Amino acid sequence: MAAARGEFSSRFGFLMAASGSAVGLGNIWGFPTNTASNGGAAFLFTYLILAFALGYPALMAELIIGRHTRSNAVAALNSISTGRKSQILAMGIGLVGIVTVSLILSFYAIVSGWMMAFFLDPLARILGLTGFSEWLTTDTELRNAIFVVIFMVFTVLIITAGVKDGIEKWATRLMPSLIGILVLLILYVFTLEGAMDGLRAYLVPDFSRVTDPQLLINAMGQAFFSLSLGVGTMLVYGSYISKDENLPVVGALVALLDVGIAVLAGLLILPAMYVALASGVEIFDDTGGLIAGPGLIVSVLPALFNNMGAIGILVALAFFSLMTIASLTSSISMLEVPVAYSVENRGMPRPKAAIIIGIIITFTSLLIVFNFDPLFDWVVNFTTERSQPLLSLFICVFAAWIWRRNEILDEIRHGSPEAEHGLFWKIWPFYVKFICPIAILAVYFQ
Ligand code: PFF
């Protein structure tokens, strides 16, 4: 079985795949809007601290367990368990992780479908297909259903091709394009009137908000969602890293890329919103806060692009290609979790597993599309606010309380022979053992 497992061919391949998982709608949409509605840079600082103090140690727990066990989340937690009870817990955590990540993908595919529709819209307008353009940008169940299916087909196709020829190949193509497009868009938006007001709204801190429990909860939720933690994604990607790789370093690079791109996205979204304001678009909701929900992406920004004239078509194309790329590199990492389990624990061939699970998730998405109001928010909140942080807590418990400490050190020593003398080994075990679980619980029960 081990021989048939995939492996990333290089550090760059892993970095692109893992940061591709981490960088998604959560960074480009969630982070900037969370920042704007939670006291600007006060949120940014809290987020940075939480991402490195809680997110990074939890990420490392997943990467280390994954690479050591070389298996999917269920099998991995099971194999580091030391007794019957912990094996049962391992099974439970692994399976709840699979269900959670599948549910995340089922709502993520809907939003990603909107991004694809808005990406096609400028092309339709270039071709003069006004009716089609209208259909693409009007929120209907039919449009949403069709684009869920299209998006899931892409996701399944990439996962069917495997770790190296699917995930790594596409992530190494798409991620550099994402960064390039993001930087170009920022540079362009900075030249427009109103951008500096947006920059101020983003970067001037309102420190009276730092002690607000809601800010802490939002920042923690954002950090765990953004780093794709708890649901086994990073554990599975960790299981495909070469034994020669220095894990603390590659983990830190993934966290840095994730946080860095979120901060960059803030430099785009907030200034763009204030540019929209300067051009007459309403950017505040009834309560006086910035529009942050779907309205931001599907009405405020498109209204801005429309006001820009001909260049607006190009800007819209660039922006929605950015969103589509970000979605796709995240969604493939989500699908990989149940697929790896089905291949390794259930003996299914990869293409069959990818197609069957892809169909089940697509049906779940369609169920949400056709029952949007009662289901969508519930699924989002349940998976990202309830399930993900708790699962992450349990993975930390496995790494620090159940797994043998010398085995962890041995694992880190691969690729980093001096590990036990380094800073990481002095701090991390204590962190995942005490600080992470207590902090997650504290914020959770707020
Ligand atoms: N990290 C992704 C984002 O920020 O959009 C979302 C995500 C990907 C969550 C993979 C969970 C996951 F397993």
C-alpha cells in the first residue's frame, strides 16, 4: 500500500499545494471583511497573533502526524493511538473530520460556483451575449445548481489524477498566477480615487475592540478556517511530504504564505470598496457596517467594475479568476480527505472514490442550493465555528497527550537532524499540550 501512495515531488510542490489549500475564499473574502467589521488593524493584530500562536502549532501537529504515519486522517490517528479507548476516539475524530470537510466543500462549491459564473460574465459581455451575461449574474437556483456541478467536475478531475499529476501539478500552475493577479490588481486599485480611505479603514486600529470576545471568536475561527485545520486536510497533505523535508520550516512557510496573502487581499478588497464608494456605489448596510456578506462580492464589486468602463471588464475578469483559482486549490484539498480514506481504508481505486464522493458532495450542495435559507448559514456555522476548532483541539490532544514524545522527535529529526536543540522543539510540545487546547476551549466557550 505504501508504495502506491503519492508524494509531492519537491518542497515547492508541497508549498504550493498546502498554501493552495489554505489560501481560499477565507483569505480573499473572509479576512478583509472580518477586518473591516472588527476594528481594522485591531483585528489584524489579533489574527496575526492567533494564527502564529495557535494556528501554526496546530498545523504542525497535523503535518507531523501525517508524515509519520503516511496515511489518511482516520488511519493516522489510529496508528498513533496507544490503547483501545484512544483508537475509538481516533476513529470518531477521523470520521467526523471527513463529514465536516465534505460539508465544508458542499457550501464552498456553491460560493465557488458564483465565482465561476461571475468570471464568465465579462467574457460573455466581450462577445456581446447580453442575455447570457444577465443570466450569469442573476441569483437563481438553476444558475447556482449548474455552476456547483461544473465546479465539482473540475475538482473531481484534478483529484482523480492523483497527488503529483493532479494536486501538485495544478497547484504549482495556479498559485503563482493567483499571487501575480492579486499584486497587479492591488497596484491598479491604488491608483484610483478613494483607495486611501479604504487603506485607512483597513489599517487604522480601533484598539477598544481588542478585548471584545466576538473579535476573538472571529479571529480564531478565521485562523482555523484559513489554515484548513482540524478536518484532516493538512494531515493528508503532510503524509505526502518527503522524509527529507524540514517540517517546522515548511509548516512556517505555509502559515506565512497564508497570512501574507490574507493581508495582501485586505490591501485589495478594502481600498476597492472605498473606490466603489467614491464612484457612487453603496458599501454600507442598514446598520452602518460595511457590506460583508455575499452582497460584497456579487453586487458591490461588480457595480464598481461596471463603473470603470472598458477596463472594468478586464479587472472583473482578473478578480473573478483570482477567486476561482483560490476556490479550486482549496476544494481539491477538501476532496482529497475522504478520497484518501476510501482509497487506503476501503481499498477503492482513486478515480472511483473521487467520482462517488464527488457525486455525494454535489448532491449535498444541490440540497443546500434548493433550500438555501434554512441550510446555508447553518452548515457554514456548524462546520467552521463548531466542528473545526473542536476537531483541531482533539488533533492537538492526540499529538501531545496520546502519541509518544520520542516518536514525534524522531519524526521531526528527519530533514532536521538538530531538531531537539532548536527553538521549535523547546516551545512546540508545551504549546500543543497546554496552550492550544486551553485557548481553543476558552474561545470556544465564549
Ligand atoms: N482554507 C480555505 C480558505 O481559507 O478558504 C478553506 C478550507 C480549505 C477549509 C480546506 C477547510 C479545508 F479543509
